[in-house]
Amino acid sequence: MSGMGKDTMSTDFLVEIGTEELPPKALLTLSNAFRDEILSQLNTEQLVFGEVQTFAAPRRLAVVIKGLDEQTPTKEIVAWGPPIKVAFDTDGNPTRAADAFAKKNGISIDKLVDKIENDGKQDKLCHRATKEGRRTEELIGPIVNAALAALPIPKKMRWGANREEFVRPVHWIVMLLGNKVVNAQVMGLTAGNTSLGHRFHSKGAIVIPSPTSYQEILRSSYVITDFSERRELIRQGVTEAAEKVGGTAVISNALLNEVTALNEWPVPLLGHFEERFLAVPAEALISSMAEHQKYFHVVDNNGQLLPMFITVANIESKDPSQVISGNERVIRPRLADAAFFYETDQKTTLEARRESLKNIVFQAQLGSVFDKTERVAKLAEILAPMTGADAGLSRRAAELSKSDLVSEMVGEFDDLQGTMGRYYAINDGEHAEVAEALFEQYLPRFAGDSIPSTTTGATLALADRLDTLVGIFGIGQPPTGSKDPFALRRASLGVLKIIVERGINLDLHEVLTAAASQHAGLDTKADAIERVSKQVLTYMIDRFRAWYEDENIPTAVFQAVAARKLSNPLDIHQRVQAVHAFNQLPEASALAAANKRVSNILAKQEGNTIPSEVDNTLLTDNAEKALALSLAELASEVKPLQQDRDYTDVLKQLAQLRQPVDQFFDDVMVMVDDEDLRNNRLALLQQLRNLFLEVADISLLVPAK
């Protein structure tokens, strides 16, 4: 919302873009972007406005803005010219510079003497003028055209003989300021005050008398323009329809949004399908109903699929049973196909399907999908001791991991990869953990998703992602900017999440080297493998940064640990959590600053060999004796904690150093002339620094100036 407390006249504004059916999955994005683009330009013009309402339905995008200024504000223009000594010669006559200033600002040359002001430093020529505001009515047409042109539409289309391009053909434009039609051309059409209602329930043009009447006028013509209202009506209607038959509707947000975008006047209806189809895996039936027909499925109290569905009709039929019957006729062959695919697939084992994977290219330089399963199988065996998995089961799961990609079912429903692999492995008599791993290899699929619950699944999930990462980096195609065609960012985060949440203790550099060594398509020389492994390691560890940002952990905390150049993700995560906890202690800032100071002192000692041990006989000042004693005691206390990776307790113990460190810097001069005394004090500071560096470089917690 733009500024408040205005003095200019205002009115309400409506724009509606009437189209053929808009792409349902893009409707909300288009609607929000249309609103944002319009508001951005209104703000640029310094037009003040009040409440903004956005409307989106299958055949329209609309925005209503209340209390919009009728004109842009009047502006005072101040134009400073040359200094007086430049504008006038010694005789007081205008110079060429003054003449140019006068012409530029439309001032008579003899009036320049009245245009002298001081800018706070010196007298200069100065012209002040008032620029009247422009009428909103003149601006709004270009604003709407510009907003439409800026919408995120990857593929635009033309229609008829028009030169205009849009996501779908545009058939009418409504633009009103108050009750007055805006005289403008938008998308090649003249704006008016007539819209169209529901495609079947409404006939002929509908007059919109004013912006505030828009929503109710269209409601009377069977169009609910408010997306949120339609979505809630569908949610309630679908829920109630299922409850009437003792079931529960499963409503995903993605499907709910899509169905909302397909209907102007939603009417939920319950239909049935034959129980025989329940022999097919529920996931396949659900995928078929949702993907092809946009139906919501229904489950019983135990979460088991019931032989019924809920469709949302875009019409209020006098005989709903006919609409339901029609939908039941449509879904029957779809489910029959799924049943046929399932029965057919079960006749061929996953093992037998591996041969077909040789004909599917994973990546031109990295071989076939079969080649990938061979590499992943070897890597899974290597990883198994680290993950606590059985090496044989891990290898078997990897070998079968992509076989369901060539099944009929996954060919029809690609979102079932892994899911069908699990069913077919069970059918083939494979070990239960192998079957589960075929599904779990794809976990986590998105932020917040669960991770594999089995050791075999975790091993396969890691091996598959690591193989892809080293392969794609190895052929020189790492992600750049927003381009990440192989989803390597998601793969990296998936690996880190599995390692951390399952507490897997492994050296990532070591396993990346093992993964790179499996790739026949890469340069297998030791230096090439090392280069790729380090490149991928750096990329992956840096993904932690986004992870911790989401957890509101300061970047400096991660950088303090990253400075150690570690390659064990679990160890890195434990250190970050410890430094984050330490950073909130009252002693943290002083100790971080002290470490920064020590780091700077030691950095200047290049070429000077600092003793590794402190000579207690050279300690003369009470403050340095106290610090040396504290360091010795704490070094002994934290050693076992360090070995147990109890970094939080290590830093909590080291926080006790604040007082002796502060006292040391208050009382002791480090860089004294006596070389032995100086080096002994430097050794003391080095001990202090190294004690903290065992966990992280906390000097990086000091904010940059």
C-alpha cells in the first residue's frame, strides 16, 4: 500500500483482462505478478492508493485498487546552474554558461539576476519551477500494458491477425476509474465496462458499473472471482462429501490450487469406481486420478484407499447424477490401464529389466543408466561400513535401483519411480530392506521431506547422489547462476541432511574420491580425480550456508567453522551448533575480539619461529602467569571433550578465559625488546589461539568494520 494522508482527489480503479482458459498451474503466479507490476508502477509515479484486491479465475485476471489518486503529485523542480563568478563576467554581463542555462530553463536572459541563490557553499544561478501532476487516466493504460508485458510467461501465443502476444488469447478488457471507462487500448482491444460471466450459466455481456461492484456482479453471473474464496469452498465441499460416506478426503495443496484454477463455479461431487481396482497399488490409482482427472481420493480411518473419488464440476447441474456417471465412465479405462500395466510389469523381474537400461542414456559423456547402476553399486559397497548397512544388500539395491524406470507403470506415471520399484521388488522376492531402499533412494525429495529410515536406503540415496555430483562436475557442467539442470543443489543438501540426521561419520573428501574413481568416462589420473573431488567438496560444504540461514544461524558462525577446511559433514554440523551456542554467551564477543587481536599479532611474525612450548621460568607478570595457568588447566579439561566431539562443552569451558585474557592485554606488553620474553609471550598467545582453533576460528565472529 502506498502513502497515507493525501490531499488529492481519489477514486477506485478496476482492470479485468478477459481471456480463454488460462494455464491452471500458472494462474496464481500470473495473478500475483500482474498485481505487483501494476503497484510497482503506481509507486514509481508516486500515486497514492488504499486497499488492493486481486482476482483470478480460469478466464480472467483482475485487480481492484481503492482510493487511487486521480493525478500524480505536483512537483517543485530545482535546477542549479553555474556559480556567479562563472555566469557573469567582471562587468556583470552574462557569459555563454549563463546563456546556456537560461535557454535550457526557458528564462529570459535579463531575468537571470533574479535567479541567484546560495547552495550553502556559494552563490549560483538557480531556477525553481512547478510541474503539474499528470492525470491518472492518461497513465493507467500504459501502466496496464507494461504490467502485462512484464508477466512471467515462458511461452506466449498469438491469435487471429493480432500482433499482440499473451499466454492465452485476450477477448475483452474492462478498465474503470470510478464509474468512468478509461479511454485506452490494451492488448489491441479498446477498454470498456462489459465482461462475460460463466461460460454455461451466463449469456451475453455483463455491464460492470463500478470497481466496487465487480465481485458481486460476476457472482450473480456464476463466477466467483476471488481465488481464495473458491479454494476454501472446494476444500469444504470436498471434505463434507467424503465425510457423508464415512471417509476422509486427502487434499494436497498443489491439486487444490489446480482445481481452484480450473473452476469458476465449483461444485464437488462424489463418484465411485469398482473395488477390483484396489488390487492395484494405491499410489498408482491416486496418481491416475489426480494427474489425469484432477480427482481427490478418499481413505478410511486406517488411511486405506476407498473405491471412490471426488470431482469438482464447473457447473451446477440439474441432474448431478449424470455428471457423476460421466466422470465414472471416464476414470474406468484409466484405472483399467493402471491395472493392466501393473499385471504386465509383474511378469518381468527388476533384475531382467536391467538389460533395457543399457539403451537409456544417463548423460552422453557418463554412459547409460545401466552404467550408473554399476558405479552406484560399487560405491554403495564402499559406503556400507560407514552407514552401518549390509554391503551385500546395499549393492543389490543399487543394481536394481533404476529398473522400474523401464516399467509400463512408471512410463505412464513418472512420479511413481521408486514407489513401483518397491512393489516390484517385493513381488520378485527381494529382501525387504532392498525393496524399501528402492523407494527411499529418492528421499529427501524436497525441503522438509523425510530422510531414508533404513541403512540400506540411506546408503543408496547417498551413493546415487554422489555419483551424479562427481560425474557432472567431472565433465565441466557445474550449476551456474540459476541454472541447475541436474538438480545438484538439491542433491548436495540431500546428502548433507542424510549424513547429519542419521549421524553418519564419514570423510566426504574420501567418498567423493571413491565416487570419482568409478567413472570410466572421466579422467582417472590421480590429480584429475583429486581436482574434481575437491571442487565438489567445496561446493557441497558451501550448501550448509543455505541450511543454516534457514535456521537463523549467522553466516559468521558457519564461516568460523568453514575456516578449518574440514570434510566431515557431521563434524562440521556439530561444530557449527557449538559455535552458535557459544556466540550467545556473554563472554563470546570479548573472546572473539581477543582471538582477532591475537591472530593479527601472530600474522605479523612471519619468519619468526615462535616456540611451541611456554617457558614458565620466563613468566614475570602476574597476568601472564594467570593466563598460562588457566590455559594449562583448560587444555587438560577439554581434551577428552574434544575427543568425544562435545564441542559445545569445550567452548563453554573456554569461555572461562575471558577474565585472564582481558587482564593479560590490560597488564602485559607483548612486543617487548627482550627477544626471549617477547617470544615466550607470543608462544602463550599461540597456545590460546590453538585451543580455540581446535573447534573453530572464533576471530571470524567479530563483525567486519
